[in-house]
Amino acid sequence: MTLNALFIRLGFVLVWLFLVYKWGDWKNWKRYYSTILFFILGNMIYDSLTYNYPLWELTSPNHKVTLSTLFTELLLWPLMILFYLSKISKLTSWMKKGLFLLLWIALVSTFELLINMLGLIAYHNGWTIWWNSVFSNFVIYPLVFLHYKHPSWALLLAAILGISAVFILKLPLSTLK
């Protein structure tokens, strides 16, 4: 990872650390731990299955993609999921939860647009920012909240969605690792 890319990623982590510290439920991080792992595991499964046919991948100018991915999976995403869950779980009505979800998806999509503009993510094989930022986030973040509330249902649904995605996205089975 170049020094510039490292500073950008560290900057993102510092922003999310501040947000979680200031407005998240940092003290009760253990409540969210299994769901954070669920999110990371889902991404690691994606990384493994699409290794030879990526739809999107984190990039770095010197192509140390594995380092970029690990940095994001182990530092950035746990902070984002901790913040998301600590906010949405405290809302009392489904309408407030739905509005927060829409706001969250807009925020995460904007964040991805920013990292795309900085050249830190690349799209391949027909995948676009609209697929990822709009459609996928409408699936991922309700699934993350479902896991927080009902882990067994979320695991079952994630397996069904994952298998379906292989066929819907026409991932070549010969490229699966």
C-alpha cells in the first residue's frame, strides 16, 4: 500500500473511530461483536468465491489488494457496523428504523462513491457502483440488523441469498475458488 493510500485509509478509520466514540455505543461493543463477525465473514466468503472473477475489489496503487482488504475488514468495517447497530437498535418504531436505514444506505453509498473517486475500489465483470451502493446495501444492512436480532434467520437467509447471487450474477462456476 502506498503511503498516500495508507493515509487515506487511516483517515477513514480515524473518522469512524471519532464517530463511534462520540455517538456510538462503544462501551457495549460486545453486544454487536457476533454481527460484526457475521459481516466480515460474509465479505471473506465473497473474496474467496470471487477471487478469480471479482465483481469489485479494494485497490491500491501498488496492487497489495490483500493488505487493503484486511485493513478494511479488520478496522474500518467493524467500526461502521458498530456505529450502525448502536444507532438502529435504539430506535423505537419501525418507521424510524426504516428512515435511519435509508439515511445509512445513502451515507455508505456516498462513502463508496468517495473511495471510488480516490481510486481505492475497482469494479469488474459488469458490476457498477449502482449495483453495490444501491441494490446490495438494501440487502446487506437489513440482513445485518436481522442478524443482530435473530442470528439463525439471518444465517439461513444469507446462505439462500449467497447461493442465489451465484446464479443471478452468472458467476462462472469454473472460477469459484
